[in-house]
Amino acid sequence: MHETAQDLVDLQTLLDSSYEAAGPHIRDVITPARRMDARQVCDALVGMNLLTLATSTADGRPLAGPVDAFFFRGSYWFGSASHSMRMRHITRRPHVSAVYLPGEHLSVTIHGRAYPAADADPGMFAGFQRVCVSHYGDSWFEWAAEASYAYILADKMFTFWMPETLPSLTTDD
């Protein structure tokens, strides 16, 4: 987990405000017992997560595809080829949605804006680079030279889990 105490507070505020603004269908599916708190989210999203990231074309059509992503400091960070359609879309229309869905036991849905990682605080970007190197090894620097990176600043974040299937994420302390 890479989050600071303030990151956890901010993430919990986002989770709570998203849930409070949710419609009746989401609240019927994501009952209080099936919500995750900020610490549980961070504990569940360790390592590389394969996200389905949706961007939009100039005429409003959604395009979704997979990206390797890391949950770092309370946001998802990801990369793609600098010349990819995904990164061109983000540059022109930064609104995105992303879903991490490793199975029916866990779902994290994010709606927000994607920002170039290079525009982030230099210390944050350096921390993200360390996460990438720890996962991919030093060869990541070769890939990084050909890629662009972004992070999602979430407006809404919804989590769903079935605690009975993930006992290591419960906080019975």
C-alpha cells in the first residue's frame, strides 16, 4: 500500500460521497455490507490490476480496452503507447471510466478525468515509477521511453465486494 494517511481520508470521502449520490439500483446492489472502506480498497488493489478503460471519440462513441494499472496514492495510474488512440482521446477529452473486475467477488468502478502523469507532482510521478520498476523490473525504463502515462482523478468511485469470499480483506480488529 502506497497511500498516506491523508490519501486514505480523501479516498474515504470520495467513496462516501459517491455512495450517497448513487441511484437506487446501485444502492440495492452495493449494500452497506458489500461496500469497501478506503483501507480495504488499497489492500485489495495491490500490484498490477488489469483495468477496462473507456474513453470517447470526437463524436461521442465510447471505446473501451484493457490497460495495466497500479493503484497508487488513491488513484489509478496507467500507461499506453504515446501514439495510441487511447492517449489521443485523453488529451482531447479527458473524461474516462474504468472498471477493475477480477471476478464476481470484487468490482471497482471509477468515473473521472485522466491527466498526464508528467503533470503530476514530481515526487508522485517518481513514486509511480518505483512501483512500475518493482513490478516489471528495470526493463520498464525501456518501455517507458515509448509510452505515455496518466492517472485518473476520480469524481465517483464505487466498490463492490463479497467479504465472505475475501476473508483477508476483512477488518475485524
